[in-house]
Amino acid sequence: MLQASLEGLLLIFSVSSLTFMFLGIAFGLLIGFLPGLGGIVAMALLLPFTFGMSPPEAFALLIGAHTGTIFGSSITSILFNVPGASKSVVVCFDGFPMTQRGEGVRALAAGATASLLGGIIGALVLTVSLPLMKMVMLALAPPEYFMMAIWGLTIIAIFSEGSVLKGLVAAGFGLAIAFIGMDPVTGTARYTFGISELVDGFDIPVAIMGLFAISQMIKLYVKGGSIVERDQSLANSKSGLIEGIKDAFRHWRTVLQASFLGVFIGALPGVGASVASIAAYGAAVQTSKTPERFGKGAVEGVIAPEATNASSEGGHLIPTLAFGIPGSEVAVILLAAFVMLGIQPGREMLEYNLPLVFNLVWLIVLTNVFSTGFGLMMSPYLVRMTALPGNFLIPIILAVCVSGAYAMNKSMLDVVVAMVFGIIGYYMDKYNYSRADMVIGMVLALMIERYMQISLTLYGSKFLLERPLTLVFAVLIILSVIYPFARRIMAKRKAVLGG
């Protein structure tokens, strides 16, 4: 095992592998910066270029590109409230409010450091869990996946501080939007009103781009000025960098909790990093002593999803390497690369190509190290963009959003959809309807519907009572719903008694 690990590390330290790794990271940072694209697009674009490469070179290029998109997405999410990918939406919830306070550098530094720690933890867990993961995966069935998705919906209460009813309305609207298009089980078109372009439904990244990015530009246009005053932005640059690094270590429990959650959920095929980041954010809120700060610029709200996004990459590789089952869309691209390179995942790879497995593990670690180093180095300079005047910044961001929306499917309809959701997002923000709740509903809707229908088919209408694990998740859901209200009641009692 140790020898295979060393061999895997040495495979990276060749001139060609290092060159491809840095090229991949640079390309990933660029793609991640463009809204709506992300790791899957970066890897798909580079896949044809891996033909004829050796496995270590191909892995270095693909893993480097994917890791680079994580920080690239964080830049726009934190500084401009523009999620680079759907899994980066949660980073916006507290990252952008920190930027508005003049703490953009601190948020970027905290996120980059948490991402590094999460990536390392994910790689370590990947190393030790491959023999054990089969038992865990066999223990979970569609009813458990369904309950996990329902558990994700309980985070709605976090963003409904002003009105729980408004939070439920926003989440319900998100669920309704997600149901437009083909039924994933029966293949029946629904809510399309005879419009053929709606048969495939709305692309969630395009809708999210409108809800957050375009609506934010509308708000900036109406308000005038810039996102952050120049003096305020520059004043906190140096201190914010050190403070952000310290934040990641200061909140080490949040990093560990989010990282392990990211690995676990990432290892479950068909769940995805978006669900993992939502779950990690919810867990961070529920274990915090000051949950009321979340959504208003709590640094833990940046640390948790960033650590999860990085650690879930190690989780995705567990079923991919052990069973040849892709744990995510990114893993599908990696499996395609395996086929091109003549590598068979599963028992054969773990027994006869173990150095290549460790090559992937070391690549996850090293690409995270270099991406984090770049992020920390560039943060003080990147944050200066937020001080640009609105009349200069708005056309640039809108142009990037339009390009990203069009690039999704090469369709002008997606551009129109992004603009419509931008207007919806602006008025939702104006009248205090949580855009975060709407996104949560959209992201979890497909998972809820798919696994509910499969569960009903396999186990009947009493599927919640057929499997003990579903009851465990049911208890967890009830506790997650009750806990925030119970804590508020206790806080009020303490205040009364203290007064």
C-alpha cells in the first residue's frame, strides 16, 4: 500500500504531468469564473485532448481543471453574488454579504483555505474507505435517498427569519418550476402549455444565474454606486487575508463536519455536490451557537460549503473507482477517460493499477494546494473589482451572464430564461421572499420526485415503514424542523429571566 502510494506520487512529478496539471488548473479557473459552466464543462472540453496521453498526464489535466473550477466559481459567488455553478449557490448566501461589508478578501481566503482542508480530508477518506464503502452503499435504497432530500428541505427554515410562510412560498415556487418538462419516470410532458422548448424544462444553472447574478445587477443599477466603496475594499485587504486563513482553522469543527458530510453524500450516486453543500450549510447553522448570523455574512457560511465542495470530489471517486458507478456528472467524464485509456475500474483497478488510484488521490491533494495558493495570492487584487462603478461593472457582468447562459445549450431561449429569472429574483429580494429557499426547492425537486416514485414502485405506499433507516431519517427531519424554533424559545426565556 505504501509502495503504491509512493509510486502514485512519483507519477505526478514528471515534466509532462506537472505541465498538464498547471494547464488544467489555469483552464479550470477561467471556466469556473464564467457563470453556469463549472467542472463538468471544463472536463468535457478537455476530454478529447487526452487521447494519446498516458494515464498520469490525462488525470493531471482533468483533475487540475475540475479543482480549478471550484475556486473560480467561488470568486464570482463571493464578490458579485454570481454563482459559477449550481453547487456554488450556497457560497453566495454569506459570501456576498461579507463582500458588501468590505470583507471580500477575508471570505475568499477563508473559502480557499477551507477548500484546501476539505480536499485533503476527502482524499484521505477516499484512501481508507474504498474497502468499506460497498457495505454503506448496499445499505441505502431509494427510500433513504428520498428522505435525505426531504431533510435538505428543512434548511428552508433558516432563511425564513422574517416569515416562514414566505419561505415556504419561495420553496414551493422552486419545486413547481423544477417540475416543468418531462416526468423523469413516465416520460410524460407536463406544465409545458404546448411549448416544445419547455419539454426539457429549465436548466437550473441558467435559472440560478438569473435569480442571483442578473437580479443583483438590476439592484445595483437601481441603487447606483458600486458594490463596495473603494476605500473600504482596500482597507481590509491585508488584514482580511490573514483573518480568513485563521477563520478556517478557528472553525475546524465546521470544516471537519462539512468535509465528512461532503465525502459521504458525494459517494452516493445521483445525489450530487449541490445537495451536499446545502446539507453542510444546514448542519453548520444547526450546530452554531449564533445561527441568526447566517445569511447575513457569517464566515462559517462560506467555510462549510467550500469544504464540502472540495471533499465531495474524493467522495465521487469512491463508487467510481470501486464499482465503476459514476458518483457525479464529473465522474462520468472520468469514466470516459478510463475507457479511452484502456483502464477498467473496479476490482481490476484496485488490485492491478493501485498506483493509478493513488495518483488520483495525490492529484486531488496537490491541485487543491496549488489552487488555494493562487487564490490566497490573488484575493487582494480580485476584490478590487467590487469597487468598480456600477455603470462599468454592470455591462461586464451581464455580458458574462449572457455568454454563460447561451453556452449551456447554444440557445437564445436560455438567455431569455436567465433575464426573466433575473426580474423575478429582483422582486423576490425587494419583497423579502428568499431566493435561497427557491433554489433549494429547485435543486432538490428532481431528487425528491425520482426517489419517491421509485420507492412507491418497489415498496408500495408504506415504503417509509418498510425500512428502519427511513425512520431514522424521519426522526432527523423532525428534529431539524423543531430545533430552530426550540432554540428561539429558549433564547427568549433566557432573555426574560436575565432581564
